[in-house]
Amino acid sequence: MDFIFVEGLQLDARVGIYPREKAGPQTIEINLTFGMPDAAAERDHIADTIDYDKVVTRIRELLLAQHFNLLETLGEFLVKVVLDEFGAPWVRISVAKLGVLQDVRRVGVYIERSCDGSATPVWPAGFAPA
């Protein structure tokens, strides 16, 4: 299986349970990897793959529209979008809040899901999260 990845997507989202987090949006970072159809490389046509620009645009739209209490819920929501709306066979995502704790650069979650419930693929060398 081939992969598409989007790394270091930083955008504002409303996420958190504390009053300071509910007061307004905060910057989060999303790293997203998802499976793509093999046909993309064979025919060299955008219609044969998942358009990462459309995925990123959709994520931006959705995060403007609602508040999430937990990063876990936000991550699951985005995984479902990529699986259901874009037809990815599997998705791995990390979602992190930046600088929300003193002396901590990022706090976040990793979530990995497949559309058919099967085991997700082994990460290729160099692509596993740090």
C-alpha cells in the first residue's frame, strides 16, 4: 500500500476542557498519513488518488465549526472524515496542542484506524512518528 502524508499542519482549533481553552481557539499541529489507491502512480491522474489539498481544506473548514473537549475526540472525528469522505483505506493521525504546559513543547494523541477493521500496515522506515 502507498501512503500520502501531511506533516506539520498548524491551525487554530477550539479544543480543551479548561476555561482558558474554551475562551478562544488555540494552535494545534496535525500530522496525517493515509493509504491511497495504487492506481494513482499507474495513471498519473489526480482523480485516481486522494487530493491532499482537499483533505486539508476540509479539516480547516470543520475545525472552524465546532469545539472539542478532548484531543482524542478531535482525532477520531478527523480520522472518520478521511475514511468516510475521502475513501482512504486507513489513517494514522497525530493531533497535538502546542505549548499548553510549561516546559512541554507538545501534548497530543496518535490514532490509527482502518476502514475495514483490519490491522493497519507496518510503518515504512523513516515514516514512524518520533
